[in-house]
Amino acid sequence: MKKKRFHALLLSGGLMIAASHLPALPQGEMPSRGPDYFRDAVNLASILGSAHAIRVRCNGNEDQYWRRYMTDLLGLEAPEPGNLRSSLVGAFNEAYMRADAAFPVCDRRAADAESAYAANGQEIANRLAAHYFPAQPRPR
């Protein structure tokens, strides 16, 4: 599914571009995590689970592309055991099971759904990146 690889590359590139164009926080400062952050992180984990189910359905179990993104998300956002990590893993697994049941065959509908998940995931990833790289007012 070449279209899926394109969308995956698009998501990766968008994350890198978003992060590179936003100013970083001063060294050592971590932003506080509010309800919007937690909602976005859990939603992104859910999207990754859904996309992973479709990708595995279409490409086989050896295709772990979206699961690797989930592993990266966990490593960056919830590296230690705790409530956030449990919520992210639970959201990923529940979404995987729902998408696996909703897309019993790899067809156009499944490919379109994965594309939509990738686009939605890109939006959420941009918001999460902005959490760490807040926009600064531009000088006049």
C-alpha cells in the first residue's frame, strides 16, 4: 500500500517540520501538563492503535510502523510506569481491537480510514509539539 507509506512519511515529516519551526523552552524547563495535553496524548495513542490495526490487516504482522510510533510516544511522554502510561497503552489497545473488528478486510475503505487517522494524528502531534515548543510572538 504505497499510499499508506506516503501518509506515514507525511506524518513523520510534519512532526519534524513542526518541531523545527517552534522556539524551544529555556533549557531545563518543562511545561506543565494540563487536561488538553492529556486528552491529546490519549487521543494520539488511540489513533495510533487504530492505524496499526489497519496496517497489520493490510500488510501483515511484520509491519509495525504505527506501533513503533506508539513506542516512541511512550518513551517520550510516559517512560515510567504510572497513570499516563497505563492510559496511553489502554487507549492504543482498545482502539486496535475496535479497528480490527471494524475493518475485517483490507480494502479501499480501510486505506481511506488509515489516511484519515494519519491526518488526525498529524494535527494532534502538532498540538503536542507546541506544548514543548510554544509559539512566541513575532517581533515587529
